[in-house]
Amino acid sequence: MPVAVMAETPFSFRKLLEQCETQELEAPGGIATPPVYGQLLALYLLHNDMNNARYLWKRIPPAIKSANSELGGIWSVGQRIWQRDFPGIYTTISAHQWSETIQPIMEALRDATRRRAFGLVSQAYTSIIADDFAAFVGLPVEEAVKGVLEQGWQADSTTRMVMPKKPGALEASFNRFIPLPEPATVPPIPNEQQLARLTDYVAFLEN
């Protein structure tokens, strides 16, 4: 029987994805092993390939899903991605005890999601509440603020606002389509509205 392989680098993740796809295609009776299904599903999420992830989830036999709770856990992460629920992605990943073959993929997915969130905030906002920003990038507030200060952003400890570094020429091309909020002197937008606006911005970029 095919055995799932560990992977820890971007290159090996891509190679592992190809191997898992091959193992599923060559599986006896067209039914792969749970480790192969698990890694393949997680790798599709890592590469933001939601279409293939959904098709895979639909074709995994119900008996295998019910007997392997980790598959359901992986898919719950996929649902948060599909909903563009960035805080939910981090909490769902942290809520599960992943197997040794899935753990490195989930860690890579969490890091990739965080990098994407940093980029989206820098494009969509001139200022954002520090607590909301921290939730969006899945870090404690102090750690999130320290990280962006090292990247040249600004932060105001009095207003608890974070001001992203001015976008470059390429990033500015996105901003002309999206109304930017006023600087920190205006009343802060409530948490739910901040995250909802960021979610809408993600949807705009993907359409």
C-alpha cells in the first residue's frame, strides 16, 4: 500500500502533492488510504486550490470520513478558508491535534495565511485597530505590532491603531478601487465591521 511521505519545504510540498495525486489515481479500486486523502486535502488547502479540495472531499468514501476524524478536521479548516474567515482559520488549525504527516502542512498553511493577511491589510487600510489586526494575522497583539514595526509600519499606543506602510506602485493599483478609511482621528470601526471589510476586500481581489 502507498505510504504518505513527510514534507517540510515548499518544493517538497509541491512534489508531495503530485505524489499523493498519483497514489490516489493508482489506488486499488480507486480508493486511496486515509493518510493519502488527508495529505492531499491539506495540500490543496495549502495551495489555495479550493475547487480540487471540494471535489476531493466529495469523492472520499463516507466510511473513510467517519472512521478518520482528522479528515473532518482538515475540511473544517477548508470551510474557514472558503468563508474567508481568517481568524477562524488560525483557531481551527490550533484546535486539532494533527498527525505527524499533517502537522507540517498545517503549520505551512497557517504561515501562508498570515503572510497573505499582512499583505491584504497593507493594501486595504491606512489604519486599523491593533486588536483587529492581530486577530486577522493570528498573533497576540504585542507580537503582531512588534512584527509590523520591524517592517516599517507605524503604531500609536494611545489610540491603539496600526498604520501600514504606504503601499508600493503595484499595490497602489488595487487601492484606487477600494475606499480607504480615514486616519486614526476618526472613531474606530467596530471589530466585526473591520474583519468584514477585510473579508470583502479578499473577495474583491479573488474575483
